[in-house]
Amino acid sequence: MDLVQLETPDAFRLSLAIMRHYFDAEDALQEAFVRAWRELPRLQDPERWQAWFRRIVVSSAIDTGRRKRARRIVPLGFHEPSPMADGSIGLAARDEVTRAMGHLDAGDRALLALRFGHDLELPSVAAALGIPLGTAKSRLHRALGRMRKELESVDELQEHRGSASGEAECRVKPAPTEPGI
């Protein structure tokens, strides 16, 4: 089987988790394959191909995200595939998580995608990001804290919207029934 065909599904999911937009993820993945082709002579241990390539995918996605942000392209999302249904969490919860991830920087999204989206252990996450294990642990802790704050702000916004509409109903005084009052 061709190496590109073998690696594309997992690498694309990782790239999409970092980039959040289908076409941006494709661009980042294409760049990753080009980088891997150019860097292949530097791969000293072919047994470590998967970790080595994963690191290139993460770097390419982060670099592509930086370039996209510098150009301030606003994707319209017309051609993005709908998210796959996941029976373990509800659609609304998945949407909240997706929105919260959108407020994180690419580095945090990469870390969370590797750890939870690809279910990698922290040593593998650290290797994929090219950082020490202790750094991966502390960044994961901070990224989860930022994610938690984003999710709490979504909850607070929804509660505020709900209470605002409820307060409006409570504050409406009934019209006087007697003339002259």
C-alpha cells in the first residue's frame, strides 16, 4: 500500500483538529507530505516513521495556521463536511467543545487533538510536538484550563440569555383594567 494512502486518514484528522477548516487542513497536510519527502533522508530510524511524520503534520498545521491568520482569510464553511455523529456525547455538547476549541491557539488545539483526539499518551504527544515531557504536561494542564474557561463562558452566556428572556417576562406589568389608573 502506498505510504501516502496509509497515512492520510489519521494525518488528515489530526490536521483538521488543529486547523478546524477542511481546506486549510488539506493545505497543511499537503505541506506535511512535501516536508516529509524533503526530510526523508534525515529520518535515521525508519521504525519511528509514524511519530516522525506526526510531528511534521503538527508543525505544518501550526505553520499553515499562522500564515492563514496573517492573511486574515475568513472561511465561509460552505464546503466543510458535517461533523460525524458521536453517540457518546450529544450534538449540542460537541458543538460547544468545537466552539471552545476555536478560541484556543493552534498549539493548544494540537496538544488536545493529539492527547484526546488521537488518544496518545503524553510521551508520544511530547515527541510529536518536539517538546520535553514536562513541558507537554504543563502545557496540557494550561490548555485544559483554558478549554474549561471557554466552556464555562459558553455556559454563562447561555444562562444569561435564558435569564434575560425570563427577566423580561417577569418585569412586564399588566395593563390597567380601570380607566384613569
